[in-house]
Amino acid sequence: MSIASSWSFPFLRTLFKQQKPMFNLPYRDAIATRSSATTTRQHPANDKTSAKHSYLNKWFTSANRQSEHHKQGQVFIVGAGPGDAELLTLKALRLLQQADVVLFDALVSEDILALIPSKVVKEYVGKRCKKHSFTQDEICKRVVELASKGHRVVRLKGGDPALFARTCEETDALTKANIPFAIVPGITAASGVSAYTGIPLTDRRCAQSVSFMTAHFKDAELWPEMASMAENVLKQTMVVYMGLSRLEGLCKGLSQHKVPCAWPVAAIENATSPQQRVITGVLEDIHSKVKAANLTGPTLLIFGKVVESRQQVNTLLLNSSEHAATI
């Protein structure tokens, strides 16, 4: 045998050696089908053709299903909490890291936005009073548009999506478009304010319940019903969202409905952030104090005796990583 022949035979055997398919599962299926056909020996040609067609049909069906799955967009409506990035839930953080696109509100802090990977597209769709903003219809259309293209969309809202976040309008649009969605809760501003200011939301000595309300309605000209609001304020804690621009009118309206002028009130700007400011006063002077302090950031109002029960919390402890748990 020549040198060329002794070299070429092993090479050719290796070259033409039967290779396993890329995927183990179909390979095992094919082996089992082939083994069964060999054992029966009844109609080998038909059995082999049938097995081949069966295998191809299964493969194409599986591929089509996977393709349809990848084309199906998903939307997650996620609560970003009141501002402190460490108050974000683990589920919210995971979804932000897995998203294709994040549509975020004006109330979402820069610290939270910094947690979103650079590969994820970020789009601002905020609404701010007296500033350029997106309409709710525009936001709904954008969410549906992105999800319809097969993207995994996170709709990131400040606080909790269930409280004054217009979530129902967006989910209605998604339902009509047959787009699957889920909602992830967040810490609402009232809870964050309470923890970071020490003002309790309830106190069995003076407030056995608490109510949340907004000072702004779909019709911007509407105002809260002052008679019922005054009645509630005297019995429980009342937290007013988005009420800074209407603080003076709210105080005057409550006074006209027999709420004492010395009734405690607190205004908290930029809650849970390093820029947090707390202004306390009473019904007759809180507006002038807030005006003098020139509050411009997102502000929450608390009406009630609980303002006098303020606890002396040390927020510096919340910024320490000394006792951070390993996740």
C-alpha cells in the first residue's frame, strides 16, 4: 500500500463518518423510529418514508410555534416606587433588565433609570403639569405599537400602578389589541413618604384609617367635593396626590366646611430621595410656608393629626450598606 493510500483511507473514513444531528432530542426520536422499523421489517420503504415525514412535520410545527412565540409582544406595567432605587422590587428589576423597550414616566428617578442596561431602549413618555408632555392616548398607542412589533415592553410608572397612574386606560388598549400584559406593584408615594419622614399614615390615638385621593381629575376644571373631603379629614388621615398647585384652594375649601384652621398639614417634596424636603404647618399657614420654600418637585400632601405624631427616623441609616444582605 502506498503512503498516499495509508493516509487517505483513515481521513476518508473520518470525513464520511455519520454525524449526529445538532439537537439531541430529534436525534433520539429518529434513532427510535429507525430501530422500530428495523425490528418489524414489514414494509421498510413505507415505514422509513412515514417516519421521515412525521419527523419533518414535527420539526416544522415546532419551528412555527417558536416563530409565533417570538413575534408575540408582551407588556409589563411596572411600579417604580417613590424614587429611591433600592425600593424597587426584585421582579421589577429583573423585567427592566430583560426588556427590549422601557417607556418611563416623569416621576421615575434617574437612579432607577441608571439600572436599565444600555442595550435596552428607553423612551420618555411623561406627563408634567404646565410642561410639554405626552397625552394618554399617545402613550396607549405607543405601547400597543411596540408590542405589536414583537417587543417586550416595560411601561414604568412612578409609585404603584394601581394608584392614580391611569393604568386602566392602557390595559384597555392592550386588551383590544389582544396583547398579553401583566402588572407589577410598586411602593406607593404615601408609604415611602411615611417611612422617610416618620409621619405615620395611621395612629390608633387619632386616625384609625387613611384615604388616598388625587386633586386632579380627567376634567382639569373639576375639584374634589369639599363637604365630603372635610368630613373625612376630621375622622382620618388624608393623603392628597398631585395637590401642590391646588394647595391654597384645598385649604380654603376645608376651612369653609368647618375644618379648624389649626388642623395639621404636611407637604413633602421629592420623597425618599436625597432632595427630600418636609414642610409642616396648619391649614391657615401651610400654603404660605410652601410658597416661601419654593417647592417645585413632585409633592405629596398629608392632612391630619398624624402629622403631630411624627417619629424621629434617621434616614442616614437607610443609605448605609453595612448591613446589606447578599441576594
